[in-house]
Amino acid sequence: MIPDTLHEFVADMSPSVAVTATVGLLMLLGFLTFKSVSSDNVLPGVPELKGVPIMGAMPIYLKHGMPQLLGKLIAIGDDGISYANVVNNVLVSIHDPAMVREVLAYPEEIASREGDPGRMSWSPFWTLRRLIGNSLFSYVGPETSHQRNVFIREFNSTKSNSEKFDTITEIATVHANALTSEGSTAEVDDIKYSADNFAIALWGEILYGNPNHHVGGRVLSLSETIINLAGNPWPSVWYSFQLFLKLVTPGEPTRSEAKLRARVAKVVERNIGKLEEHERNNPDAPLKTIRNLSVMTGGGRTGPLSKFASEFANLNLFGGHHSIGLNVTWSLIDLDKHPECLAKLMAEINAVDTTDFTNVNSKMPYLNAVIMESNRLHPTVHATLRVINREITLASSKKPVVLKPGEFVPERFLGGYKKDQPFMSFGYGPRNCVGYKFAILAAKVYLVTLLKMYQMDVKDHDHEMKLGTLLETTKPVAVKVSRRY
Ligand code: HEM
């Protein structure tokens, strides 16, 4: 039950407008709009998810979280759009690619991730900011484009990714080998954890020179905690409640959030210690990535990191591990279900030198098609949110949308990805993903390493998608791995 005080507060909140983009089931794309309303006839002709009087869909949100509420909205929005009243706001889900693109292309003044802290205190991006502080995710304004450029140079450029390739291959090999250690076969309870650990170790090594980043599970547990809290409505409710009672300053973390922030700071501090040790022991080695990002944003070659690099260190504890891990996991599930695709991929893997960056990055069209198709069908970041700051007409909303079933056909990506295809697994518009190419490269390398080394048998064939903060599997992905050599 929701306390009366809280109910009053929620009902009292200034109306605001938000939009959430969802890349949902069957690769539909969705949006949620929270909009100032006083009547229920907000979007005539658009299907409405009926909630309870006054609270609207708020109880569904509180009981099941935003991803589940989204799932319900997608289910009723046959034309790619649906909505629910949430107290005095309206939550609109748009899952039509044209509409999603239109909203994601809006400039910050019209649509941003967070909105005003007082008015949109429950936004998942606000929770994230309170947990890990500022980051590129939350910045708006001129500083943003500078920061995006730094990221893009480091993670989306062929040159910088080619420099990281040997490290990715090395870490992938160590982690693939560890699945069976000395033996020839092994039963892996959940390949997701192995894939996540590969990604965690990879980040540890490339950022700080610490390939043992995953050991002890601290980073994994911290990362999971942050992801879950960001997708959970209760931290926002608790924060709103404290804000109402003036127990917390707008935008500042609550006490429990501050505790978690301190844990993040501790892990980062330990990593910096490793970085300094690496720098002392290898004075002539190229800069590790976090130092490089720091130097690119005004920091020194030793000593404290720049503000930007420190913020990325915090952001990294939340993002980039599980998303890469899930990419590999979903690809394995899809390939297991489609042996003819796996056979084509294996033929390609066996025909080229996969220790060569250019091959893996851009000369293995079928590998690329598999990763793209897996991302299209199972987009890890299945939803995002935009707060509408200025009224705007959704010009594309009148277009009828043809819904197509989601079949796994990597061939659609052979010949490249065309800009007019509704593929938005890495976002779209001015705030799309700046780690796209690095993530794809890391996923490719680990997938290729696993497939070369092992025959992988995904045990169950009924894995379904579960809308969590990220796109999860409904249950662990048990795999039998048998060495090929
Ligand atoms: C499979 C892995 C990944 C997926 C599916 C993914 C997906 C996305 C998506 C959909 C967005 C846009 C969110 C929105 O519109 O609100 C985004 C933004 C972003 N991503 Fe990724 N991402 C991945 C990996 C990475 C990696 C490895 C990095 C780090 C290098 C990264 C850094 C970022 C940053 C900083 C933004 C915010 C950009 C901005 O606000 O201007 N991502 N990502």
C-alpha cells in the first residue's frame, strides 16, 4: 500500500511531460510520454491502459516497475502507440520506428532524459544520477558534444578499436579457456555470468591495466545493484517522499543512495590504485584508456583523473558489462535455435584469420549480420526515456504501421545496414550510443573465441525475453561446452 502522504505528494507533483523509447518485443520501438493533463481524453483514438481511479497505472508501475508497465502498453498498442494515465501525468508508449526516430532526434530543449529534478524525480535517469553522479548520460548543453567526441574517438573509431583488439582477444581466450579449465567438456549453469565476467575483465584491463577486475564478483554485484535500482520505481518514490518532507536537497542522493555511491567510489579508488601501479611498473607503455580519456579532457599523464574521466569511471560500473555479456548470450541462444545460421558462421570463422582485427571488425559479413540480427531481435537496451520539455507535434504518428513477426534472419544485414532500416538497438539521434563499435567488436571477439574453441549446446530451447532494466532472459542460460581441439 502507498502511504496517504505519498499519494498526496504524487498527486501534487507539477505536471510534466516525458517520453520513453522502447525497443520492445519483436523489435517494436516504443515511447512513453508523461504529459500534463486534466482529462482522460488525452490521445483520442489511441488505446489506453486503464488503471485505478486517480492513481491510474501508478500501482502497476510501483508493483511491477517501468519495464513491465511498458510491456503492457506495447501489448495494447497495435498501431505502435498507446498510453496510460499515471496520476496527473500521461504515459504514452510509442513503439513505431518512425515515431521513435522522430522523438529521439529532438534536441535537448524539446526532449531530454531527466527533466526538472523536482518535477520528474522518479525518472530512472535521475535515480542513476543520484547513484553514480554526473556523466555523459545526464549532461546537456555544449559540453555534451565535446564529451561525445572524446568517447567516439576512444570507442567508435577504427584506429582506437584496432589498438584494443589484441587485448580483447587475449581476455576472450583466457575466459573461454576457463569454462572447461583443463577438461574437455563442462556444464555451464548460466553463460550470462561468464559473458559478463569476460566484459568486466576486459574493461578492467583496457581502462586500468587490471585483468582481474571480475575476481570476487564485487563489480558484477555493484553493477547489477545499480542496474536494478535504476529500473525500480521505489528509489524514486522514497526520494520523492524525502523531497516532500525537505529531508533531501533536489537532485542529491538519499542516505541509502549515498551509501551506494560511496561503494562505487571505493571500487573506483581501488581501480585507480591498480592504474597507478601499472603506470609505475610500465612507464613506457601506452596510456591505459581511462588515463587517455583523462588526458584528452585536460588531465595530467599521472595523478588525479580529469572530471570527465572520473565520471566515466563511475558510469562504467553501471554500464558496458552486462550489455556486452547479454549480446553474446542472446547470439548463442539464437544460433543454437538456427543451426543453419551457426553452420554458415562456422564456415566463415574457419575460412579467415580471426586473430586479425580487420577481419573480425569488417571482413566477416556473416558474423556482423549475426550480431546485428541478435541486437535487432533482442535489443539489450529495450527502452529509454525522454522528458518532453516543450510541446511538440509528433508528425509521424498518423502513418499506419505494418507489424512484422520477429524472425532470426541474419541475412537481412548482409550487404550492410541501411539507414532506413528500423534498427535502433544503440539508440538514434543526437544522444545515441558512443560505445557502439567497441561493444560490437568485444561481442564479436568473444563469440568467435567461444565458437572456435567449443561446440556450444544451449540446453533449453525455450528462452524468452524478460523486460528488466535491460533485456534479460527469463531463466539462466545453461550451456554444455565441448572442446573442438
Ligand atoms: C551492447 C552494448 C551496448 C548497447 C546495447 C548500448 C545501447 C545504448 C543506447 C540505446 C543508448 C541511447 C540511450 C538513449 O537514447 O537514452 C546508449 C547511449 C550511450 N552509451 Fe551505449 N550501449 C552499449 C555499450 C556501450 C559501451 C561499451 C559504452 C562505453 C564506451 C557505452 C556508452 C554510452 C554512452 C556514454 C551513452 C550516452 C550518450 C549520450 O548521452 O550522448 N555504451 N547506449
